[in-house]
Amino acid sequence: IPNESYVLLHACAHNPTGLDPNKEEWKEISNKIKEKKHITIFDSAYQGFATGDVDADVYPVRLFIEQGHNILLTQSFAKNFGLYGERVGCVSIITDSEEESERLLSQLKGSVIRPMYSSPPLYGARLVTAILNTPELKQMWLKECKSMADRIGE
């Protein structure tokens, strides 16, 4: 593919194969993407379901950020929180500067967010927030992610 292209990668639990690069392979991928000056878009819809560890499953995203990549990260919480149809997720964008971030946010608001919806659903987002901010619920959710990953791996 040409230099400075957009490259879409799954952060974990590659769909449809379920295969994930190991840490060394991710480093090679990162180096090649940096060499070709690509912009990486990470799709993270199965965080916690690949290894059973939500932190381990986001390794490639953290690696790319540590290595100075500008990335777009899309996260869906529909699957790992069982909130299908609730439109729970986010887009995170890592840029070189605050100025670039502000310009990008302005474009996203004007070109994507406002035309698409003016009032996003809140129920699912509030559930995810409550779970992640309540230690007992978060531990229960982490245990359930691990259980799901174990079942998928069987």
C-alpha cells in the first residue's frame, strides 16, 4: 500500500480469525507502519475476550502510542459489557499536538457527530461508567471477561 495510508488493525481477537500477533510481531508491525508513515486505526471491540485480561488485550495500542504513532482508536463496549443495541463506545485520537487535537475535534463535531446524532443514548454509557467506577462491579466484570475468553479459547 502507498506510504501515508490509513491502516485498520484489530487491537485483539482479530475478527474473523481470532488470531493475534505476539508482542514481537506487534513491534515489527509498528516499525513497518512507522517506516511507511501510515496512520493506524485500531478497532477494539473485543477487549478482554482475547486473553481474559483487558490490559493485555490493549497492548498494541499502548505500544504504538509509546513509539510515537498518531492513532485513532475505536472502542465498542457492546460485546464485552453485553450492551448490544445501546451504542456504547468511543473514539480516541492521539495527535502530535494540542492544536492538532482541537482542529480534529472541531472537524469531528461538525462533520460527524452533530449530523449523525444530536443526543446519543446515555443508558449504556451510564452502565459502563458505574461498572468501571465501582471496584466490586469492576472486579466482577473483569472476572466475567476472563471467563468469556476461556470459553472462546476452548
